[in-house]
Amino acid sequence: MSDSQSKRGAWNSKLGFVLAASGSAIGLGNIVFFTSNAYQYGGGAFYLPYFIALFTLGIPVMILELGLGTMTGRSFPNALRRVAGRRAELLGWWAVASQFIITAYYIVIISWALAMMVGSLGSLFQPGATAPFEPFQEPTAGPSAVTFFFGLVSTWWPLLALGTVWLINAYALRGGTRTIEAMVRVFVPLMWLFMIGLIVRGLTLDGGLDGVLYLFTPAPEGIASAEVWRGAFAQMFFSLSLGLGVLTTYASYLPKKSDQVANALTISFLNCGFEFIAGVAIFSLLFVFALNPAGTTLSLSFFVVPQGIAAFPWGVRFFGFLFFLLVTTAGLTSSVSLIEGMVSAVIDKFGVTRSRALALVAVPCAILSSAFVMPHIVDPAMNGNGTLGLTLLDLVDHWVFSYALITVGLVETLILAWVLGADQVRTAINAHSKIPLGGWYEYLIRFGAPALLGVILVWSLAGEFTGPFLYGDDTTPASINWLVVFIPVACLAGTVVVATVLTLARGKVEKAGTGGMKTGAAIGVLALLAAGSAFLPGKAQAQEVPGIPGTLRVGEAVELTIPEGSTLIVTYRPNSSIARSDSLAIGPDGAVTWTPEQAGVVALAVDAGPVRNVSVRFAGVPWLGVLVLLGAGSILFGGAAFGLRRMLKGDDHAFLLDT
Ligand code: TRP
């Protein structure tokens, strides 16, 4: 191992690297975003395009990002500079600047999951009494995660969770690869274990398999929709942690002779395998219990899943805690990679010590994070985002996340394929790969991948100009409506300025080293405080909601008795990407009979509160769904197992000596 390499950091073993990289890929995207995207785009309509995206875009670009890391031994901006000069470095710093914004709100979502996790032990699952701090919504009968969540975000309590999450990150990053590896060796296996616990529970519930088949049965009308393809490709890119150079940074800590084709395959299969079982676990819950498809991206994980868990026959608190613990751990191993990408870029360019780089990155980023927990209520009806923090998060997420990743991915692919040269890239990667890339790979990165990314980009942009004036214009309250324009402009201008300054700054090289931080005790104290806060008393229960018994088959009728004069809102999610809703007015006797006509997911809601326990079964067994389920499962897990086995067969720890 060369001297400079050991100072930058180096993975102790191949397994350590694969755990870290798959920990980066497996994150909120796999649980929170995947399921809500799949649901929004109509389950079965989503999965096939998503699977195709893995092979046509995900794996090829991952090979590039990993290859760039081992070819140069540098983190993203410096790596780009090494292969293609200063202008390429600018792209690298723009990625880092965007990453800064993404990290700030990504960590906020982890903090909410942490707060919900603590809340699971406290008042989250107490019937009726669900808003822990200052409830402003009338709680419905039974535990309501919606009430709890909005009760939570309209106080400053999440700031405490946010501080805790930042400290955990700083703690994991204090020693670079050494401490990251120590963290992922514990967290990543645990994550899988938690997920398997949930899946077993979900599938053993009556009707659970129906939801799963809904996810895997291809829906022709949905697949014909170009919007579904755009969503699936964008989701794949995010899920694999591509487009910000994070994997380049992680790969730069590997020996030069690492096999990046094998690594890319193993990491992708592990990530998508995890996403596969997350989909199975969550879709099994969806069909059994609560269904309320309205709302934002977060609502599925933060409202619907807890709602489903609340209706478990036993172990409600345990499974609630487990679910949010899973989201938190998965999020943490990703946020660590996001921060490491920035820290490593600063160390490589400016030669400062790790502790200084960490402070330079984490302190301002933590301050920016706190903007997204601002509890000021902007929409008392809580129809849209409700609080200032949520509104900001929604706007920033829309602009930075969708555009930064795809833009960086596009330009990075162009730089590597055209400036450095696709043939050069292929030769460099094949030099250490047991599965050589054929000539097709050059065409793929020269034309295929850029075309795909370009289409997604142009399309997303075109979408901004149809519908409301700008994203969020129709949902953001008038008093802060200027944010709709301000956020995209500020994000673009801010990231471009920061990137330019950092590119032009002259790097100086000092001795690098690792610094320590004594944060363990502080984390303990904060965690205890956070735990204590969950036991604050909740508000008393207000009102009964009529339940609906059992599971419903197509053609079966449901009979409800609900308050006179209210309206029953029925949202159909047939097996396509289009939702349809009907409103049934309730007669004077308060009774209504309704017969579903179509197979698919159906949500029933009364304007007086949600009605749980309804789902509609498919007529007959969707064999195609079973086929996709088994086929995708065996490809993903077969691939992951094969990759891991080959990796572990070699003497894992002799790995450092090879270099
Ligand atoms: N892949 C992560 C997830 O699924 C998110 C993530 C981590 C990420 N690091 C990234 C996304 C780098 C893009 C770039 O949650």
C-alpha cells in the first residue's frame, strides 16, 4: 500500500468495502422512496421498468463511478480533475455542493424516523392519544400516525433527534474508513435482519400476499406510460447512490487492482435485493391494513405503514419500533457515505486533517438541516406539507434531488466516455476484471447511458412547464409562495457559486491524519433525553371511526354504517398508474353498500376519518406476478450470493498486502 493511500484511508477488507458501499446504496431510498414511487406509479406498472433500469443504466454507470475511484485513487472532484482537467473538477464540486443540500434534508428524514422510533415506545401507538407534544389536529379513534407525525413536526423536538443523528454521523466518520467499516459491519447485517423480521410478519398476515402480487404483476396500461419509466429510472439512480460521486470516493480507498465489475454487480444486487424485500414487506402490509394513498412521498412510510402496524393483532410497539429502527439504520449508513464524499473531497484538495474537514463540512450542513425542522405552521389544515420545514424540504427535494443526480450522472458519463475515452475506460476496468466488458460497453457509455439520462432530464424539465406555474405553486400557502421561485433559483445559484470557488481555490497539501472526537458520551445523553420525551402524555381520544370487517374480494360488497350526512370517499387504485376516486353520499340512515368492480388497491375514507382494514383481492391468481416475483428474486439474490461467495472465497484479509 502506498504511503499517500494509507493516509487518505483504505478499506481493511473487501467485505468492509462491499458492506460500506451497499450500506450507502441501501437507505431511505429503498424503503421510503421506492415503496411510495412504486405505489404512486401503480405497483405492477413500476417494477418491470425499474428492473430494466438496473441493467441498462444502474450497473453500467456504477462500473464507471467505481472505476473512476480506483483509476485515480481520489475522491470525486480530484478524480475528475485527474482524468479530464479543471472543467471536469467543476462538475465534481457542483456534485459536492448539491450533496451538501441533499445531506442536510436526508438527515432530517432520518431524524424523523428516529423520533418515530422513540415514539413507538411512547405514545405513537396509544389509541387516540397520538400527538405527543402539542396536538393541533383532532385525533381520530385508534392510533393515528398522521396526527402523531404532524404533532411531532410542529414542535422543536425533532431538533433534538437531528442533533443526535448528526452526532452519530460524526462519530462514525471520525476515523474515516476505519470507523466507517466498524459501523457498517454492525449496521448492515442488522438492517437485513430487521427487514426479514418485517417480511415474515407481513406475509403471515391474511391477505398479505395479495399486496405483494400487486407490486409484481405487470400492468400493461401503466407500462405504456412514459412517466412511469422516467420515475423508475430516476428511482434506480438514486437508490444505487449514483450521480454524486459517492461511490467514486468509496472506491478510491480500494487497491488499484480491484475488480469493479464484480463489485458493481454485487453492490447493485444487494441493493436491489433489499429493495425487493422492502417492497414485499411493505406491500404486504398495504393490502392488509390501512390504505390512504393521498399525501406526499413520506406519507407511505410515516403514516400508512405505522397505521398498518397499529392494527397488528400483537406486538404493535415491537414492530413499530423495529420498522423505524430499520429506517434509521438504513438511513445512517447512507448519510455517512454522503458526508464522507464531501469530507474526502475537502481532504484531497486542501490537505487538511480529517477532523478539520469534518468540522468544515458538518457544522454548516447541520445548520442548514435545522431549516428543515422549522415547526412554524403554514397550513393549519395540514392538507399539504403543513409546516415551514416540510414545505422547504419538499421544494428542495424536488429541485435538487431530481436534477443534481441526473445532471451529474449525464455529464460524468460524457466526460469519461468522450474526454477520457470509452476505450480507455474499458481497458482500465478489464485489466482487473474477471468478467471482461465487451465492446458493447463502449457503445453503452458513449450513447446509451447519456441518451437515457438526457431524456430523463429534458423530460423532467419539460414537466416543470406544464401544470402549475412552478413546482409547489399550487400547494404552497400564499404567505410563503415566493419560496416556489426562490428555492430553485437559490439552490442553483448557491451550488454553482460554491462549486466555482472551490474549483478555483488553490489546493495546498499538508500532512493528513485522523482526528478524534469525544462524542460518545454526548450521544448517550441526547439519546436518553429523546427517549424520555416520548413518554410525555398524549391527548385523549375524541371520536369513533367505523371499521370495515375483513378483506374484500372483487364483486363482494362492503356494508358500512357511518355518520349521517358525511361522505364516503372511495379511492380506487386499479392495477394501473391511474387512481380514480368516487364519492358516495351517505343517506339519512347512515348505511351504504358498495361493490368493487375492479381488481386492485382500494382505499376507503370517510370525511370524518380514515376507515381501515379494507383491501380488494385479485380475481384469480396473477401467474405473471408470481413469475416476476420469483424471477426477479432469484436474479437479485442469486447474483448477490454469487458475488459475495466469490469475494469471501479469496482470503479477505490478505487483501491489503496485494497492493
Ligand atoms: N442510495 C441512498 C438511498 O437509497 C441515498 C444515497 C446515499 C445517495 N448516498 C447517495 C443518493 C449518493 C445519491 C448519491 O437512500
